[in-house]
Amino acid sequence: MQKRRFSANRTRLSWKVGGVEDDKPPTAAWATTGLLPEHLAMGMSGLFLALTFLLLATTRLPVKACSCGPRHPQEDFCRSDMVVTAKFLSIPQLNHTLSRLQYKIQVIKKFKGFEVLGGITPIPKFLTTPAQESLCGYRHKDLSKSQEYLITAHLLEGQLYVTSCSFLRPWSSLSPGQQLGFNQTYATGCGCQVQHCLNIPCNVDSDTSCLWTDSLISSAGEGSQSRHLACLPRKSGLCSWKSLSAQMPQLST
């Protein structure tokens, strides 16, 4: 069987068959790529596998992108537009236009956001939140309509707006100190700053800061400072931690 071999010069490609030079390529595929048909098939197969791998590598799997850092309850109170206790009266309804979930609520107690002088602040009847959990949408899983919740929220279009990072918990789960704080004490400390201590050693940045170390003990920040203390101003103008006495009057459930 005669073998074909490849030779090249500056002007053209040629093939020799049995010592006779031939300008006609053995196959069109070989003339175009310089590969034998079987080599071309292997190359196409490798390209298909590479493209498949690239497609799988770039496929975006659903992930939970929302991340919330721990905060002292006083921070949630002071940063919020409104703080109330309320009951959830309905399952969520989806607003397709705004891409939000909406819950019907009944406000029971009002702690913050209703101090408008010379006017009346309407009581919100709905609570809204992003529809996607990846955007920190809140999901209320308790189907009971009798449970009372402490809600720290922003005001958006006349309704309460929360995310999964908001301080929103059953009122009965709060410590007596936290109940007292939301009821009256935290409001007096909004001129002070709760300074987070994430790594030891920690230094206080200013005279109006209180060093918060609960996050060193618990990733959720659920320590004694969060449950029993508030950062409050003193007569000297300095701020320091103060115990929230359980014997003081507190909101009834």
C-alpha cells in the first residue's frame, strides 16, 4: 500500500504519492486543517467537551447572598423609623410590580415613630419585605395570629419595611431588660454609639462609645450586654453601659 507524505515550499502545498507530486489534497478536511479526518473528529470531540465544561462552570447555582452582622438591640432601635409590637394576620401576598411580599398586621404597641408634633401618624396596616431571600427578604413562618412580635422597621410608602436583618422576634422571647429597653430606655441612648469589638485588643474610639464584646462570645451577638445592658449617657456627657433592671416597669404581653 502506497503511503502519502507531506512536503511544503514557499509557494504551494503538495503531496507525493508513489514519488509523483500531486496538487490535489487527499481529503478536503486535511487540506483545510492539516489534520486527517480521524484527527479532526477527535479535535471536534475535545472542543465539545471543553464547551460543555465551560457551560457547567459558568452555570449560576442559586445561593443565598444575604448576610447580616450581629447588632446590639439598641442599635436596631435607634436606626429604625418605627418600632412596634404587632400580630401577623395573613400569609404573604406577592406584589409582582414591586417584587415584594406583603403581610397584613395589627399594631399593638407603639414605641417609636409616632411622635409627630401637631399631626397624627397613620398606623401601618401592612409589613413589606423583598420577595427574594437573596435580597434579604424576611419570611414569617409562624402561622399563629395571636403571637405578638417586636418589629424594628423602616417606613416605606406608609408601610413597615423589614428585611431578614431586621430585629423581629416574638415579644415573649426577649429578656426583661430588652423589653424595658424597647419600651423606654433605648430611646435615651441614641446619642451614644455601640462600638463593636471584633478582635482583641479593642479600644474605645470616643467618650460617647460603649465597647460591645458579645460578638466575641457568640456569632449572633446574644450575650449579657445585649440582653441586660444599654449604652446610655451620664451627667458628665460620657456614655457607658447601664444595667436594665428587671424590677422597673415593663411592657405587659
